[in-house]
Amino acid sequence: MRTPPRVWSFFSELRKPCAGHDVRNMTQETLDILTAPGPLAFDQDPLAVGGRRVRLDPSGRYDTWARPLADGTFAALVFDRGPEARQGATWPHPLCPEDERATTPPSLYFELLGFSGYALVRDAWELGRDHLKARLGETRNEFTPDDLLPAYGHMLLKVSPTPDSEWSDMTHPWECPPWGCEVQRAVKASAEKRWERELKKKSKKEKKMGLGGWLKMQDLDEYDKALRGMGIDSVDALRKAVAAGTMAIVNKLEPDAKRHGRLYRPLRELAAKQ
């Protein structure tokens, strides 16, 4: 007997009890699925809030479910409901033209989770296994994969808001996601604690490393030579230069305005530690 990953993704998103299985006849593939660190962590999350539907695509094709996690992040499941769902939709739809129904990948909109701005998106099935494969990118307001989902395919994602993300007011019920304002406020508080811990951890690392080490940690190695050419040869020197004018340094280092974001945020965080 094999437990398909999609079934286990649903179990972990909806926080259902772990799937039962006869361990005497369990294959290695099934064992790998049931013990995958990411989905298993979702299923056992101590916040104990089940997943809720947050969006059904106008085409009827993509369904999006989400739930908050105890560490201030979110678990999101986006899946293709199959050709039957698409055939039952009314075409053309003003929000989803007929010519887009087979060519547009699904999008996960962060506003459905109660915040806007940047978030780190990771593949839950690769969490705890391959750090590089798990990291799908840090995007603003929404995440859209490069490829279409196959029929009945799915994405199980972990979404981590960044410190500069903006959360809804959470004053009235309609300003909050389906799990309610009280839970959302607790999630935001957990996120703030997580950011504080991460900031302290980064600060300790920075004290032990030089400029090259800090740039490597931020995945900004390519700017090492340019910074040294500007007379900046240490993390403290970079911090002072950025505090004096963040965008001035960003413009000198990166002529492509589209790539400013990857420089601006880590440099601004560095200046804030002064």
C-alpha cells in the first residue's frame, strides 16, 4: 500500500491525525512520505489550528487552503482540482479568460493570509532535507511558481513573512483571515519573537566573521570586490556607510533597479543594528 504525497499534504494542512499503516509491509517510499520533516511538522504544529479554504480560483481550477503555525509562519496548500472542475466552470470568465485556463500557473496571494509585503516561500516537502531545493524565493505580495501544476497536482508551502511585511489591522472580523483575529494576533506576536531571535543570531555570527563572510551569508558575494573598491573592508564600515545613505550604496553597487530589493533589505537590517 502506498500513501500518495497529495493525501499526506491534505492531512498535514487540515491537521488530521497521522495516517495509519501496517509497518510490516511498509515500503521505503511510504516511510519517506510519512516521515517527511516538513509535512510532519505541519501536522504536529502546537497552535493546533486546522486549515481553511481561503480562495477558489474563478475558473474553478485551483483551490487554496491555509493555516497559521505556532512560529509565526503559515502553511499553504494550492492544488489543481482536475479537468472535471475546469469543465464545470463557465467560460469565458471576466477574471480568467478562456485562453488562460491552461497556461496560467496558480498564485498564492499573501493578503489571504492577513499580511502584505515580502515573504520567504519554501517547499514543505524539501524542508529538513535539502535547504537549497526548499527555498523557492522571497517574493512580494504573492507567489507564483514557474510551471503549471499537473492535473490533480499540488504545492505544499511554508510562508514566512519578513520583518518589513505589513499586517492587517485585525480590529474587525472582516479584516482577518478565516481563523479569526485572536489567532492572527497571536501569530503576529510569534512572528515578531522569531524575527528578534533571528536578528540576535545574525548579530552573533556577524561579530565572528569579516565582510566576505557576511556577504556570503546574505548571498551577496558578487559585491565583495566593489565594496572593497569603495574602501569598505569590514562589516562595521559597511554598517556606517549604509546608515549614512542606504540607497546611495545600493545605487553604486547595483545599476539594475530591478535587483535593488535583494540588496536594500539586508543592508537596511544591518544599519538598524547600529
